[in-house]
Amino acid sequence: MKIFIKNLIFEAIIGILESERVTSQRVCFDVKISYKYKNNFFINYIDICEYITQDVQQKKYLLLEDALKKISKNLKKKYPQILKLSISVSKPDILQNATVGAILKVSYKKN
């Protein structure tokens, strides 16, 4: 089974620039999860959205890469049936002429 989340957009303090540490900015997350669906046990995409939003807003990460690593680790811990995970975060407003971000893709051994 696969689920996806596209364009999860919210405001957060994230980044290393001085201005990013004091003023929140829009961030956009995309997530794809492949998992073992068994006995009507599913992964709720609403829970995933709420977790990502709360985590990023509370932790105020310096690096996008650190946020992605921590989020992916915690999602796997919460949902051990995850087989593959792709998570990306972008900053649409940090530059006038580009959207920048980072992507993490992880494959886990089958349970």
C-alpha cells in the first residue's frame, strides 16, 4: 500500500540565516510512504500531517536535512510497517527566483 501527502504548507522557524531564526516562513512538505497493509491496519495521513507540522514548528530546526532525518526516524518508530519513505521539504519564499529544499529517501528491510 502507498499513501502520499502533497503540499503540506505551514509556517515555521527553520534555517540557518539570521532572518530565518526570528521570522517564520512558509515551508512545504511532500511525503510518500509504502507500507505493509495487513489486517485493516493503515497509516493515517492526517496523523502524519499533524506530526510533521507540530514537530517542525516546535523544534525550530537549523538544517532541512536534520528535520528530514529526525522526522523519518520517528515515523519509522511509530509505524514499523513502513517499507519505503520519501520526504521532501521546500522553502518557496527564501529566494525570489527559486524554490529550494531537500529530499530524503529511505528503504527499510521488510518486516
